[in-house]
Amino acid sequence: MTYTLTTPLYYVNDKPHLGSAYTTLACDALARFHRLCGEQVTFVTGCDEHGQKIQRTAEAAAVSPQQHCDAISRSYQDLWDRWQISHDAFIRTTDPRHQQIVNQFFARVEASGDVIEGRQQGWYCVACEEFKDDAPEADAPQCPIHQRPLEWRDEVNLFFRLSRYQKEIEALIQRPDFILPISRRREVENFVAQGLRDFSISRRHVPWGLPVPGHDGHTFYVWFDALLGYLTALLPADAPAELEQLAAHGWPAQLHVIGKDILRFHAVYWPAMLMSAGLPLPERVFGHGFLTREGQKMGKSLGNVLDPDVLLERCGRDAVRWYLLRDIPFGDDGDFQQQRFTDLVNNDLANTIGNLLNRTSSMARRWFDDSVPSAAGARDSSHPLAVAAEQARTDVIAGFEAMDFRRAAEATLQLAISANGFLNDQAPWSRMKQDGQRDAVADDLYAVLEATRWIALLLAPLLPDLSARMLDQLGLPPLPPGGPWLPLLSWGQLPPAAPLPEPTPVMARLELETPL
Ligand code: MSP
């Protein structure tokens, strides 16, 4: 089975921020999950490099647009390397192969009779790269998102005949799994119900764009070109840059993960463009929510933007991934709160999971020859921790399948809570002092160590680093990214009598003295 998923292609007007890291981390966890399940995954990310916004940013910095794009897209690639993002393709829309794909796609759309000339009049937001049909009535209206003045545009350019796809789009958005979470479907339904209007796909005075073949003086509207980046990204360097190749390289995508602000482009414009070009449609579009910080919108002017590099340096990958994916229901808006962040990381990861492994392995080493106790009884699948582990596995899989990272994280944590509870009830430290209890203690420690092996495995998609450290601490080999994974999730596979390495804490506590 193949599984193609994409992040948005990030604008290179500025360096990466927490919002882009959020989407990318979530996609990384999903990609890892599907690979572990044995699927052939293509995880696409990249940069959207054309358009007026980028042209102006480069002008303001007194560099050429290409130099500007090279620098910022490099910073994205470096950032994803530092975060160990497991993407398979990184597309830059300034890649020369992309132009070939755009030209072929446009030729198909034109041949379908879907390109017409029209007059575009309206208020435009350069930051959104979008006409604001619902601009407030005023002499100098502002963009409701960016709080910046809108610019009046009046020009003749090329339009895509979106209006012809009204019926098809209405049917598409009613498919149960096309737009997720389901709560976001309503806003798209409302938009479509107003009647789809043709939209302009070329610009006359934006030199920083791909030229439209056969239409001198026109460059493609940045969104027309950007969405096609999802296609170009899939074509390996040694394959011809041809639309006909896509079926062999993972198109259609199973999933586009995006922020809620760009849902309309992905759930309405993009499918219609694909229909016009005779290409299959993505299976699903997931619009996640927006992150705020301590209750406030993040923005340069407020000086409260969370820099993913600072987060990484001060907190580490596991902590940030855990907090963002465990605490914020994926799909809802979320608020980054430093106190809650440190509390969750310290309680869940350092205490509940980390200490569990540490103390159990220390006891096993002390009393059982530096190794996993040999235990007959605890390897039975009717053991209470085996039952808890089975439940956790079911919930983790269901969580990932529903893109409910919180459910997957909580299920894993619940297994650690059960194992801690079991250990406290059995109190091996007291029983070890009693005669005839050694075998029972061996059983109990085995069961808890086995539960920590499950926790390590279940954490692999969400927290690959912590998962690897836990397996290492248990004396087990690293988990290959492509599995096998599910076959390891059967109770009693921890080898009895295997040596246990000297324990070191697998998860450091977060001590943040100053604001991030
Ligand atoms: N270039 C377009 C996407 C083209 S896809 C073919 C774009 N780029 S973007 O860099 O502006 O935004 C990328 C994503 O980041 C969007 O999905 C947006 O929703 C998301 N976020 C921007 N700020 C965010 C938060 N504060 N919180 C969460 N996500 C946010 O749009």
C-alpha cells in the first residue's frame, strides 16, 4: 500500500515559525506511523516561492528574489533536519522541473475550455495572496487576518472557470472523509453554497512568477503554481517531469494536512483544477487549528513569536512533540502555555514514563543479575498488564488512523499509569525482603519491563527519540523505520535473562527559568 501525505508548501517570505513546525511535526508522526505499519510512504513538504509577497520581501531586503528564496528555503531544510523530520521529498516551486509540470497542467486545463479572459476587480491582500470578496465596506479596507491595508486591483487577466464545477464540488465535499475534522466542513459548504465564481489565475504585473505559456506578460497566480507543487514533488529526479508519471509515483495523495486558513484552496479550488486536468483527487484534506501563545495571537509586532530553533535548543524534540501532539486536539485551535508545557513534559515523560523504566530496570539489575528476570507467569497474555497493553495498542492505532494524536498519546500514557499502579500495589521492594517471594517479584518486574517495551514501541511515531532511548535502555535493538512494528506488539517478547544496560534517565526534566 502506498500512502502520500503533504504539509503545505510554506511561503518563504520569512523564516519558519511554530505554525509551520506544528503541521510538519504532525505529518512526521503520521508518516512514521504508516511506515511502521509497512506502507510505502511518500511524505512531501517544501516551499512556495513565487508571488508578490515574496517579490516585495526580497526588494525590501535589497536582494534578488532568487537569492532570497534560496536562503529561506535553505533555512527550512536545515530546520527540518534538526528536527529530524522524515520527509521523502522537499519541493521548491522555483525548481525548473516544476515549470514543466505547471505548463503541462495549464495546457490540459486550457484544452478543457476552462481558461477564459476576464476582468478582475477587487481588494487584494498581498500577505494572504488572495482577493478579499468579503472586504469591509470602507475607503481603505484592511485585511481582517493581517490588519494591513488591502490593495485595489483592476486588471484583465486569465480566469479558471471554477463555476463549471459547482455540482462536482458540492458532491465532493459531502464525501464523509474528504474534509476533516468534520466541524470544518460547514464553512466550506457555506462558501460553495454561495455559488462558485471563476477565479483569476494569472497576474500582469508580478514578474516573480512563472510565465503563462502563450499569454505574454502574464505570470501564474502564486496559488495556481503552488498547489501544483504537490505533483512535481512526487516525481523523482530521474523520472521525466510529466503528468503521466504521477500515477506511478504516489498520486493521488491520501492526505493534505493544512491550517484552517487555507482550506478553501485545498478543498474547492484544487480539486476543481485537478478535475479540469483529468487527474485524480486527493482523498482527504485535514484543516488543523491555529496556535496562540499564552492566549495571544503570535506576531512579529507583538514580539511573541515562538522560534522553533529556540524550542529545540532549550527543550529538545521529544518535549515539544509531546506537548503539541498530546495536549492540543488536532483540528482545534490551541494555546501554547509554558507552565503547562513544562508540567506535562515533566509529569508524563520524565516521571510517569521515564522513572518507571528507570526504577524497574534498577530493581531488576540489583536482584536478578543485571538482567531481565526470567519469569514464566508474567509472559501470559492474561496478565493484567498484558490486557492493558492490548488496549493501549488498539487505542494508539485507532488514534493515528483518525489523526487523533491526543488519543494515541493518552493511550500510551495510560499504559504507563497502569504499570506504575501495578508496581506500587505489588511493592517488590517489600516483597523481596520476604522469604519465598523471589519468583513472584521476578514475574512482576518482568511484566513491568515488558510494559515499558510496549510503551517504547507505541511511542515510536510520536516520540522517535525517546522511544529509541527506551529500547536501548532495555537492551533491545533500534526499531527500523519500516518496521516490523505490529508483530513486536505481542505480549511476552522481552527476552528473559537478557542483560540490562546500566540505567540512565531516559527523559530529562524541563527546567525553564526564563520565558521561551
Ligand atoms: N504557501 C501557502 C500554502 C501553499 S500550499 C500549496 C501558505 N503558506 S504559509 O507559510 O503562510 O502557511 C503555511 C501553514 O502554516 C498554513 O497552513 C497556516 O495555516 C499555518 N500556520 C500559520 N500560522 C499558524 C499558527 N499560528 N498556528 C498554526 N498554524 C499556522 O499558506
